[in-house]
Amino acid sequence: MSLQKNDTLSDDEIRRIIGDMGERARRASRILAVADTEAKNAWLSAMADALERDQDRILAANAEDMAEAKQNGISSAMLDRLHLTPERLRGMADAVRHVVTLPDPVGRVLSETTRPNGLKIQKVSVPIGVIGFIYESRPNVTSDAASLCLKAGNAVILRGGSEALRSNLAIGDCISKAGAAAGMPEDAVQIVSIPGHRAVSALVKLDSCVNLIIPRGGERLIRAIVEQSTIPVIKHYKGVCHIFADATCDQERALDIIENAKCQRPGVCNALETLLIHRDIAPVFVPKLVARMKQDKVLLRGDEEFRKFAKDPDVASATEEDWYTEYLALILSVRIVSGVDEAIDHINRYGSGHSDSILTADPEAAERFLNNVDSAAVYHNASTRFTDGGEFGMGAEIGISTDKLHARGPMGLEELTSYKYKVRGSGQIR
């Protein structure tokens, strides 16, 4: 896999290159679909070993990406995500080895029945086929996504960010050769080597070969892909996550949960962005909250009622836009509400369907919230930060979906499969 110069290729040439990748991936997917667990695990184990064995080559490629990224003025946060170290490479290898330990999601009998006419019908999990995975910044996603797709019996075409292209190509070449040496189909894992947006545009229109597109990155990237794609897209645009502190909540525990949800990693999609507080506890709870958030250097934006209880000139006035905003920073919007019904209405209006939580000692209020908030993950007395494949016991995730069709919430191996019906008869006719 070698770097190709985007500016020397015509649109037709790019479409031809991407189309050829799709055809080869589709052929590989037929073999992967019937591969047994032992074979898939052997491929993954070989890949993990190769990541450690080829450390020097991968780190050298990453050093070139880092040097160019610094010249281009990429932010320190992006540079940190891009940077590979021997420790991070070992972590990537260990993550692949962990996928080996996970149950094979393919071939599970999801349901079975025998009809009155004697037909035996089984619903069985099967691979999706060919997955196009489009992502930003982190080279470790290359091996993570490849290992998850392969364990679920799928071929994968990977297109990482241009800033990490050399790193991704080195990782892709390493794991592809190692897997092929262990018996994996040669084109099961492919990396798009063409920088620029035209290759992405070609990939997301390759509906003759690719069965699913999974974008992982910022809202702008995901919306651009959805607008162009002729292939189904699993996505979440943003995570406007809420916590509602009800009148009966344990206030000290509530402060700890709010602090964790907002401050532990403010730049991730399951971090808290809007806090709702029951009016009955506001006079006492709001000053406690303001003190805790000031200690954590969180900027507060509140409605007028919250600002009245806060009595702090540093608390800014929240605008209508704030309720829709995913800050990904130490900023928190706060609103006072009359109770659980108003909290539910607010979340269902302004939320993104990602993760929302109620803090309460009232079981009826908790059940009302859990049943009526229309989000992928709904919590009672817990931080929204738990919306994660590893935290949900999936072992790993390929992303988080706020869609309702096919997959919702953290996506692990099971979400990388579909199903088909196997129907066995003895001569029945209709």
C-alpha cells in the first residue's frame, strides 16, 4: 500500500481505483462469511504479533505524519491523537488480541420455529458483507476497526484522515500481510491511499460493492458523508447529553456524578452538556453546583431562574442555541425545570438521542424517565460516561449510533452482523 498523489488523478481514475477495491473486498467477503472462529482468531493473533514486530516501520511513518501535521498547524489535541509510541503500539496489539477472546457473533441462532405445515425456520446471524469505515486522526482505529470487522466476518475498506495517511498505510500493510500469511483472504482489509475528499465521495457511492458505511469523527464529517452516500450510514451527529437532578436526589452523590459526566473527559460524545435541576431543590443545590463547577473551571450558562439562584456574575445567560450545543469543552448549560415531565420534554426536544440520566430516589420518576426519554442509552443514578462498548461488556466498540435502524448505542461485534432466515422443508408447496 503506497501513498498516491490526489492531484495527479482524475475523478474517473479515482472512481476506478475505489471501484476495484470494492470488487476485491466483495470477493474477499464471500470467503470471510463462511470462515470459522479458529481461522479468524488465527488471523487476528498474527496481526497483533506483526504490530509489535513492525514497530520501527510504523513509528517511522508516524513520525513523518507528525512532522507534516506540525508544519500544517494542527492543534495539540489532534497531534496527541495522531502520535504513536511503543506503548501505544503495544496497546493496539493488545486490543486486537482482546478481540480474539470475544465470542464469535456469526452463526448464532436468534430464533427458530416450526410452522404447522412442517417448515423449520431459523433466524441466524450473518456478516454484513463489506464495510466502509471513515474516520479521523487516531491511527489506532485502523487496527481496532479491522479486527472487529474481521471477527464479525466482514471485509473492510478503511479511509482515515489525511493527516494520518502514512501511519494508516503502514499499519494496514502490516496487518494485511500478517493476516494473509495466516490464511486470510488477501483483500479482506484495504486502506484507501488517496488523500482528499474525492476518494471518500467515490467510496460512499459504491453501493454495488459496499453494504454499510460507518463514519467516526466530528459532526461536519458525518453530515458530509450522509449527504453524499448512496449506501446506508450508521452514525451519530453529536452527543448533547443531559442529566436531570430530581427533587429527591442525593445531592452530594449527584454532584459527584455531574462532575464525572462533565469533567472526566469533556471532549467526548458521552460527556454531559446540559444539566436540568428540579425547582424544589434549586435554592440549596444550585450554590453547591456553582462552587463545584468553579473548582473544576467549568463555565456555566444558565436560564434566568438558574442565574437568580446562582448569584454569580460569572454565570452567563443561556441562549436557545446553547440547549442544542455539544460543547466538547468545560462548558455546561443549566436549566431549572418543574419536574420529570418538563425534563423529559426538554431532552426529547433539544437532545441528540445519545445518553441521558436521571438522578432520583423516586422509583416512579425514574421509570417514567427511562420509558419516555427517546435516547440510545438512558440512565438512573449513573454518569452518562458509561455509554461505551467496553463499559457495556462488549469488549470493544466500533462506534456509537444514535440511529434506530439496525444498531443503536455502542456498536460491538453483534452490531457488525445482520441475519438471514434458513428454512428447511420436506417438499412443502404453497
